[in-house]
Amino acid sequence: MEREADVIIVGAGLSGLYAARELKAAGYEPLILEANDRTGGRILTESPLPGIPLEIGAQWIGDTHTRMFRLAAELGVQTYPQFEAGETKYELCGTGVLDQTEFYQRFGDDVASVNRVLATLDTLAATVSAEAPWLAPEAAQWDAITAGAWYDAQGLTPIARTLLEICTVGILAVPTVEVSFLHLLFTIQTCGVGAALFSEAEGGAQTTRFVGGTAQLTDRLAAQLSDQLILDAPVQTIEHSGDSVTVHCRGGRTFRAKRAIVAIAPTLASRILYDPALPGVRDQVTQRMPHGSAMKAFFIYEEPFWREDGFNGQFISDVGPAHMSNDTCIEGREEGVILAFLEGAQARTFHRWDEIKRREALIAQMVRVFGPKAAHPIAYVDGEWTERPWTRGCYNANMGPFVWTTYGHALSAPIGPLHWASTDTATQWSAYMEGAVESAERAVGEVLQSLA
Amino acid sequence: MEREADVIIVGAGLSGLYAARELKAAGYEPLILEANDRTGGRILTESPLPGIPLEIGAQWIGDTHTRMFRLAAELGVQTYPQFEAGETKYELCGTGVLDQTEFYQRFGDDVASVNRVLATLDTLAATVSAEAPWLAPEAAQWDAITAGAWYDAQGLTPIARTLLEICTVGILAVPTVEVSFLHLLFTIQTCGVGAALFSEAEGGAQTTRFVGGTAQLTDRLAAQLSDQLILDAPVQTIEHSGDSVTVHCRGGRTFRAKRAIVAIAPTLASRILYDPALPGVRDQVTQRMPHGSAMKAFFIYEEPFWREDGFNGQFISDVGPAHMSNDTCIEGREEGVILAFLEGAQARTFHRWDEIKRREALIAQMVRVFGPKAAHPIAYVDGEWTERPWTRGCYNANMGPFVWTTYGHALSAPIGPLHWASTDTATQWSAYMEGAVESAERAVGEVLQSLA
């Protein structure tokens, strides 16, 4: 027995770190066991050039992420707004690259039909409880079809259907046919902002960035918890009884506590051996929460030349390799940064290419969209998540048909002394940093109540 | 280091045991590490009454299961035919219970339309290679929709659609909307018999049973391998390099070999920690192969009274709790045995009931279908698989949309000294015992070639 604590937390992502901080503040001794050699989980800031921190993982918070704004303020991490001024570029369904004005002139009806569908999604999502989506009046029907099938049935034009797919895959990081329609409605409802989820506009999910990089948050949390944090400690076995857990890590290291909070994604949580074994319904839900696929590719230029040309750095494209981009310049720096997103099928395909070829294909797209100035970035970096053994995919876990209605109740329910966190178990902003914190609050609340 | 061998095999199900036997026959030393305290995996024979061996798991082989007939002969296990004489009962879409004759009189057109759909499935499946379903000419389209959505689009009557769903769920053990249409076609093609898959008729998958119970096979294989088999040894870590594997079991037991064959279902294989970590594509495919849900409930009567009444012991019902049944009498015994199947949603719902209530609900159905003689079985036994920690669902793993086309190539491809077996990786009779043996043959072939 290497060490005892009150509560062992599995995973030093945002959820686990936040849970540990809250437990410590409440007078309990937490101990975080992290498999990786770093903290942060799906938060990972890398600087290809000094002073240019870029987010391989989580990047933004939105206006309603009140927990995150509070946490950043408490940790002394400053924020700045996402740059939005200017027009978006479009290349969809063989039109070639169009400026926003021309795109709206030619395809205004298509855009209007997408907005009508988003408004319908809002209306339907309003009937879905984020705490218990399986109780929605039409849950059974909505969980019996895929989001893609529902989209297909909306009578959209190819332009509109493609636009809707790209926007949705930008959230889910898997094709819409891989998720249940109820899951899509849950995703919208858990964010509480309806169609704004799909935009970087006011009220949306992606309005605000962190000075110095998102990892400032988890780094500072980890620094406050340095005596309660063990890295390179993959948890392999959790023996549990009513009032105790014994946790075995790879290599024979053993720890004991009164409770455990497993603050990793459900798929990864299923890879721990629990003794006694967990109920079948819990096991089966964790078999049904595969992670999406997402890559981010960053181009650093001498300056943000697109801004002078009246563009916001965003494109929406079905040509690819990337389907979307945006302006990711660092506040206070002269360099220009464009972030290209590869999500779902794009990430699955292009992450298998070698980096040089992938970069070439993406630069060809950048030149096509933003002109010849885009041809010569001064630096490039990209990042992928399925290859990282302690994450295995991004942004989050998505439910296929019948998962919510059959197994949803088992997703976060405690089992004896075992509690479950991670943004994938959140009921507010699930899949976002806000959800990581919300799920940690919920798990800590359960633990405090049971220990009181 | 407790022990060294040539090849470590993870899992003492049929696939692992067969692989070990083949390796031993080829002059190599295998070592099987089994997590459970028994061999057999998804084969489990229980006898609620002496002389009445019943199959909680795999029960039948079919006429084209040549490997299984050969193996049974080699092991001295006798076979006998599934009883088929007599008529089936139907209760579908509010008709009440109907004899087969009346059902066909009233709903002959519906049955004919189901047969037309099955014939279409055969035609389409013929274009799908079981070795590489992602190469089928229409793979992309077929993998983009669910089997359920394709069924819905066939213009069937409620009776026909319900009949088709029940027959298909009887194979997949999940609702058809949970699997990709390409996966359904793969499933048909892997069996090489088309629509016969759905029947117990000649050429089908369920024509033949084993004297003394299916576990005779795995018991006798295990007896031949008693020096190469360690029970209660859950594998948690596999360290691997080009020419060696070091395998760590729970509790610190360590074994070494030149190669490993991981002969457990892909979902369970994902729960092992591999060092170095496996490629992302391999990890993601194992995240996307959830196990189905199946329960079998057996009623033992003094005699098979239904046979005298002209019935074959089979019903097809959308009332439930069971959707299908058949005659599972033991050859040479006077007792009558009816086996009721609960698959997909039925298993998920009723396995959460306590056994007494579940038995009552099923007996009510038996009386409704087979009359008052069914009210008083002399014994009852049922079995479920999601609660069993080393199986976690039956009958097998099923692929949702885009899994085959995106990840299929990574399902059974060796990685360094690691090879993959289990019926879920088979290309002939995947999900059946025949597939377990076929996958073991393939994995052993790979190992022998690499060691030669």
C-alpha cells in the first residue's frame, strides 16, 4: 500500500483536477492518479513558435460557460474574444470558392432552409431533458433513427444538406449517421443555446479564448495539487466495497481510499478491471460510447493578411481536406494563425497520411480559399487524438440509436463507492470544458454527501 | 517470470482452445491464459436436471459448418438433428395466437414479401466480400444507412416488417437500427447461405446439436491442453516488441512468449493495456464493436406435449416477453424442453426483472401459445450474458454505420507479434462456433508463418 487518501481520482484532465480541488477545499484528501506523463487530458497547448500557444485540444469557452469564467478568474487566467470580423468563404457542391456575399446571393434560400431546420431542432430539443433524455415524450422514436436519417428527411437541397452536415460534424466529430437523433437533441439541449451551438456568434460555444493557452488552467490547477497528483500511474484494477476502494496501477503500485471518482471518458473507464464486476447495463453503455475523430491543423503566417482583405479566416468547404477553419491569432502578436478543422471522416482519412503530404494538401486548400499569400506559412503544427493512448479520440463520446433510451440511466449513476465524472457524463455543456467542470461538481457532491 | 511458451493465447473459449491445439500439433508450445474460472467462453452448458444438458450459450451447428463437424468427430462428440416436425405458432400485430396454417392463409402475401426481401438480401450480399466488405461496389452507400432504415424503405406491411425484424434480431441480438446495412450483408455473406441463415431448415445455421451438450467440445479440448492452460488469470498488460510478448495478469503473474493470439471479443481485447500502444485505427474499431444482448430461457416439462398436438415448439411473437422459441428436447430423454429466446430489446428489458417475475411472464406466454399444459414446467433455467464479466454480451459484436468502411481493415490485421482471433473476427460464419474455429485457423496460420 503506497498511500491512502479520502478520495482517489482517476485522471488528471480538467474534470479530475477540478474534483480534487473541490474535495481539498472541503477538507478531504484527494489523490489523483494519471496514466499519462502530463496533466490536462483533452486540453493540450503546444507552441511551435515562442509566444504562439496553440490548442491541439480544447480551445474556447462560450458566454454561458459560467463555471469556466469563474474558474479562469480564480486561477488568474485572462481571456480574450474570438476574432469574428469579416466574411466567410464557401466552397460547396462544386461552386468553386465563393465570397460570403455571393454565396448568400446565390444560395440564400438554402441558408434559410438550414436555419429553419436549426429552429426546428431547437423546438424539439426543448422537450428533451439533458438529465434524462430517455424521458422525452418522443424519445423512443427519436432514438430509433439516426440524426443523418432525420436530416435526409428534411427535403433539403444538396447545398443545404451539406452545410448542415458540416456544421453538425463540427460539433460531433463523427458523421451524423453514426449518432441517434435523440443524441443530437440531447447535445443541443445540454448546451442550452439551441442553434447558437453551431456558431461563434454571441451566445455561442466558442466566443472566448485564454491568454497563454488553455493549458494554463490545468497547469495551475495541477500546481495547486502537486502533493495530491501522481503521473505515469495507469489505473488497471479497482477493488471496491461499500466504504473503500483499493486501486492498483500498472507495475504493482497500490493505493486506498474511501471513494473513487473515475474522471475519464466512459470508453476508457471500461478498460479498468472492477472487482466486484460492474452491472451489465453499466458495462454495455461504456461499450456504446465510441470517441469521435478530430484533428486541428494550424498555419502561422507573418501577418493575418485575410483580415485586411475583409475576411474572418473562416471557410466552409466540402472539398477539403478541411471542412472548416477560423482565425486563431494570438492576442498581442503580429503573426496570423489560421486553424483548419478535420473532423469525422476527414480526420480519419488524413491522419493516416504522413504529415508532409497532409500539410501540402491543406496548403493547397488554403491557397484556393485565401489566395497566394497563404502559400508560405512560417510554421505548421497539427494534432490528432486517436493515437494518444490515454485519450483515443476527440472531441467526445457519441451515442448511436437506442443507447440513451436503453442505457442512459447507467451513464453517471454511482455504484457503491465509485463515482463517474468527465465531460461525457455532463448534463450541461457535455463535450465542452464547462461540462468537465459540471460533471466534477456533480461527482464531488455525491461523494461529499456519502461521506458526510 | 512464471513461465515461458512459444505462443500465449488470451482466452480459453473455443477459438483460443482450438488455436492452442493447432499450435501444439505443429510442434509449438502454447500457453492459454483464461480470465474466468472455467473454459468455454460463450459456450456454457448447464444441467438443471441430471441428464438434461442445456445451452446457456452456443447450441447449434449447421450443415456447412465443416470445421465443427470435423472437430466434433475428432473429439468423439456425437451429434443429433434439431427437431423440426410440426407447425409454428404466430402472434403478430394484434392477431392473437394463430396456427401456422391460419397464419399463412391470412398473411401469405406478407410472408411472400418477406421472402422477396430475403432474396434481395441474398443478391446484394453476393457482391460483398466477407474478407473485405469495405470493397463492395456499393459499400459506401450501404454503410451509410442502418439495416433498419433499409428495411423500413422496402414498403412492407406491419406484419411483414415485424416478422423481418424478429428474424433478424434473432441473428444480431440488437435492433436492426443499431447496425449498418453493410454489416447485415456481411453477416449474410459470411454465412454463405443467404436467407437460410434465418431458418432451421436444411442448409441453415441451426440444424444440429451435440450429445451431452456443446461444452463437451471445449471440455475435451481443455482436457487435452491441461498443461497449457491457466485459469483465473485475467490478462491486463501485454508488452510487445518484434519478436516477443510479455504478458502480465492480475495479481502480478507474468508470462513470456514469442507471439500472442488474443482470442477474445474485440471489445474485451481493448481492455488490455498494450505497450507500445496500438494504432488509433485499431483502438477505434474496438470502441465500435458493442456486444448484443441475448437471454435464453428453458422450460422443462414431463413430456413434449406440443409434438402430439402437431407443433414444432416454435413461436414467433411480437407480444413477448420472448419473440421466438423452439424445441430443445434432449435426444434419448422423455422430458420436453422449450427454449424461449429473448434478444435485443427483450433481453435488455427482462434481464433486469427478478427471475421469478421473468419466469411468470414467460410462462404466461407459453400458456397463451401452447395451451394450459405449458403452465407447469418441472424445471426452469435462464441465462444472460451482459452480467458475466468475461463476456459482457451475446451473441457477438455488431458494426454500426461507417465502421466497416472506416475501420474494417484493422479488425484482424496482426500488429507485430500480436494476432487476433475470436468469432467476431471471422470471415466464415462470424458470430458462430464455426467462425471461432475459422478465426483460430487464420491466426495460427499467421503465427506459424511468422515463426517459420
